[in-house]
Amino acid sequence: MSSEKVLVLNATGKVGRNVSKAFLEAGFEVYGTTRSSNSSLPGMGVKPVVCNYTQREDLDKAFTQSGAKKVFVITDYFAAAKKNANLEFEQGRAAIDAAKAAGVNHLIFMSVADAEFFDEHVLHLHAKVDLEKYLRSSGVPFSILRPCAFFENLDDAANWNPLKKGVVKFLSLHHNKFCATYDIGRAAAIQLKAPDQWLSQSLDVIGWQGNLEQVAEALSKVSGVPVKAKLAMPIFFRRLFLKDLHHMFLYYEVQKGPLGTPEAFKKVLPDAMSAEDWFRFHGKYANGERIVQA
Ligand SMILES: NC(=O)c1ccc[n+]([C@@H]2O[C@H](COP(=O)([O-])OP(=O)(O)OC[C@H]3O[C@@H](n4cnc5c(N)ncnc54)[C@H](OP(=O)(O)O)[C@@H]3O)[C@@H](O)[C@H]2O)c1
């Protein structure tokens, strides 16, 4: 039997790459969108579809070219929507409408855990709430995944936080909940393979919880090198320069959100990644040096 096709939007991103990897491992034929005609997707086994995932005409072409009836949809406030929640909503709506026009039988939408509970300053989550509502009323068969903070934030050179040997930095020292983007993909594959169980359902993706000291201990254990836990910037600057993210962290730090637990997620994905697992999986520091020495 030929494998089922799935289209991954923004397949070159942090989420898209690892979701594509998980789909390939689950036996799907994976098509991934990228604006580049020269991406590294073929090297991963992903069939590239040249497409700007924020543009309706491009999305229509991507569905026609791939023939996929399953799709993994993300939107992105910071880059693709240029910090404009209305634009992010329009981009997400274009993806849902294109999926409907293409006769998609299962759309997975990546939202954010507890998106509706953050205060009004957390602008980057406004569109997620509205898009969930739009999707629920669209008539497109769907499931929703609601991840918490990505482990990938611990090695994020684009946001001035490259992972370096002996130190791990984050915008909070407190207890936080984390997930691996790869586990978003593994959960999505489970949903696509069991539509009877997962259509119209939502799942929080939360793999592990701990404070930054515990994250540092995990990296130390994996690398064999002592690791310091440090704030990526003083809280005073976080409040001053990153108001949106500062208020997101206040929900985590003061209100102890998100409400979901690793225990609940592990009922669906029993081997969801811990911090140690993620450092082994990630494999290298930002400069390319291996975390686990051979
Ligand atoms: N960080 C977290 O902890 C966290 C937690 C939960 C949810 N999220 C959500 O994750 C999403 C971001 O996903 P991600 O981290 O995978 O994204 P990402 O890594 O920033 O995506 C990068 C890709 O976006 C494409 N891109 C960049 N600028 C673009 C533009 N102007 N127009 C169209 N495409 C553009 C590029 O692909 P090409 O050049 O190949 O086209 C690039 O490879 C957001 O919705 C965020 O809310 C994040």
C-alpha cells in the first residue's frame, strides 16, 4: 500500500523540520513548503514545494502539487506576520480556507497551550485563539496541538541565545514546562493515524517540567561538563524591552501555567522527551561541536 501524503507548512522552520522528521518516521510521504528553490529538505527525505505558506495562491498550488489531503498548519506572529496579530490571523485563515478548497480530510493546527489565559499584553498569542475558533467553525476536519515552551529556545542563535558549552540561558530561572518540536510531530502523527479518536480534539504538548537549574543539570549529565544556569537577560530588561514575552513568562511564573502536565501528555506519547532526552536528540552546541563526545 502506498504511504499517505501529508503537507507540512513552513517545513524549514524549527517546528516544520522536526514535524517532517516525525512524519517520515511514522511512514508518511512528506511534502514541505519553503520559499526557497534550493532547500535542504530533499536531503531529509522531504519533497519540497516552493510556496510562501502565508499566501493563499501559493497554498492552493501546494495542495494541487502535492495532492496531500492531510496538512500540518502553523502561523508565526514574529517573522511571517511581522508582529501583526491581524495579519497572522489572515495568514492562518488562508491556510484553513485553502485546505477546505483542497478537500483536506485532516488538518492539524499548531496553537499554544492555554493561549486564551494570557493577559492582553501577550500579543503574539491573540491570533492563535481566534484561529482555533475559526477552524472549529470552518467545516474542515481538524485536530489542535497546543505546545508549551520549546526546548529549542535553549539554542536559538536567531534570538541571541546560542547554546554554548558549560552554560544554559533562558528568559526565566523559574519552574517552566517544555516540549520538543519533534514531539509535536510525533503527537501529530498519532492524531493523523487515529482520526476516529482525534478529529475535533485538542491536545496540550508538554513533555517535561523543571527550573533552569534542572535544565543545566540535564545538560551537565549529557555532556559530562559542569553547566551554569543563567538568565539570558536581567528581568528588568525583559520587562522593559520584551514586554510581550515578559507577560507570557509572568503567566508561567506567577500563575504557574500552563495547566496541562507531562503526565497527561505521556498518556498519548509515553516516551515524550525530557530535558536530558532533548539535549541528546539536539546533539550539538550552536557552533556545531557535539554535546556528547564520542
Ligand atoms: N518558541 C516557542 O517556545 C514556541 C512555543 C509554542 C509555539 N510556538 C509557535 O511556533 C511558531 C514558530 O514556528 P517556528 O519556530 O518553527 O518558526 P521559525 O523557525 O521561525 O520559521 C522559520 C522559517 O519561516 C520562514 N519565513 C521566515 N520569514 C518569512 C516570511 N516573511 N514569510 C514567509 N515565511 C517566512 C522561513 O522559511 P523559508 O525561507 O524556507 O520559506 C524560515 O525557515 C509560532 O507560531 C510560535 O507562536 C513557539
